Amino acid sequence: MTRRLLVTAIGVLALVGGAITYVARARDGAAAENAVPVVTGQPMRLDGRTLYFRNLAAGPDSGKLAAVPAGDPGAARRVGELHCDRFAAAHGTAICLRLKANSLPALTEMIVLDAGLRERHRETLPGTPSRARVSPDGRIVNWTMFVTGDSYAASGFSTRTGLYEVDTGRLVKTIEELAVFVGGKRYFASDVNFWGVTFGADGNRFYVTMASKGKTYLIEADYRAYRGTAIAENVECPSLSPDGRRIAYKQKNPDGTWRLAVLDLATRQITHPAESRPVDDQPVWQNNTTLLYPVRNAADTLDVWSVGLTTPARLLIPQATTPSLS
């Protein structure tokens, strides 16, 4: 038997019309198949009972959009052929951000999908994917990109946040024209950056981070009036709870890392869930009391964890990121 044939056999099982493949490793240790159970050949749909994420487990399906039942996150991962660097979904609408290969400067494909994850609209936008969200009514998708070369960015890069109205086709490539008031006065500065939009249930009220002159502000905004007001500081990547009562976000520590924090919008009280590790992403509310978020692991990839407002953190999906419930 030749050395080329000395490989571990690949186990293939039939499951509900799909195939589950497990890891097989060649003699040199390289992954020949998926390192976790993966189901292929099954349709994926936004049904309100599914947890979507980007699969980071080694194998041919790494980087693809994957799905598990929300009530059984340890189940075999369903995958199709959709690759997304960032993904979000709500009310039958999804957004997929995908870095365009070999683009210089960087370009991103912004793809709007329907409930069956079929493409409805596509735009090519400058920058690399950073954040993505869909309004709870499914009518607006929004994104944030990292963009290099803006003259006002002392660090050499900036963020650009935009919106797309699914029903009307209106495209707002940047929200930099949003009228913002800080301390009761209209705020003007050349270094303003916005990122991390989160919409309220009505599809009109939204929150976003604004950064300028070394500070970050939580902006509460009215989409139709296109104006916003700073209501808090040191708030990044806000995420509004389904009941509209709380904002979960990244709070910067003195050492420059971030931790999870939750702001009660009525009382302005800030609390911290039982998660002390650095979290550098926009959290997702699983319900009104539980958050989902990625944390870097020992393999220098990411795992999706959950934590309650008053309960401990637990590992939800290993080798995964950009979670979205829909």
C-alpha cells in the first residue's frame, strides 16, 4: 500500500435527505473533510427557529453560512454554498457581506436575501466587512465597513456605515449626513465615524455609535427625521433588546480591550453580564435576557458563547462567529 493511500477513512452517513461528513485527516495532518458534523443538501430558510452563523471549523465548508436549530445548537451544522464574512437576518430578510476576492483597494459585496436565502439585491461597496444588521421588520438592512484612505482618518482607516431599504430600493451609502446633537448643540467635526446600527421594532428609531475626538457616543436617532442625539458615552456596537428596554454593547476598558455591558434606557443604569473576557463584536440578543457573542479561543479562531443578564456564560457553538437568530 502506498503512502498516498495511508489516510483515515471518511465516514459518510445519510440523514434526513442530507449527508453528514466527519473529519478525515491525511498523513500530514491536513483536514481532508469537515472537522465537525455537517449536513448538506437540505434547504435553509429564515423560519424564526434557526440560529445562523459563519462556520469556522476546518474543512471544505469552512467560511460558509451554517445553521442549527435555535433549541439545539449542538446539532450537525446545515450548510449550503453561501459564503458570508458577516451575516444578519430578521423577519424574512437577510444581509450577507462578502469581501470581493483580489480587490485592491478592498471591495465588499452586499447581498440582500429573502426568506429562502435567495438573492434579491446586490451592491458592491468600498471597504472590508465589519458589522451587519437587519431591522426587526425586515425592511432595512445596514452595514459597517472599514475603509482605508479617508483623509480625515489619522489612523489611516475609518468606518463607513450605510443602509438599504428593501421595499423601495433606496440606497444610503453612508449616514455621515445624519444631524447629530451632543449636549443640546448640533455637532460638527471632520473626524466623525459611525458604526454598529441597531433598529427598534418600528423600523424608525435606531441607535448607532459615533466616534469623534477620542470619544465614542451612543446616538439615539429618528430615521424619518434623520437626526440623532447623544445619550451616553463609551458605547460601541450597540444592540437593542427585542423589548426595546436595553442596549447591549462593547465598553472600552482602560487597557484598550472591551467588555460586555448593558445599558437600561429608562434608568441609564449600566450592568455587566458574567463575562470577563474581551468581546470585540456587536452582541446579539437571543431573547430579552440572553446575549450571543463570539470570543477568541486558544486556536486563535472564534467560538459563539451565550450569557444571561444574571446567569453564567456558556459555550454555544465552537468554531463559529457572526450569529443571527431568524
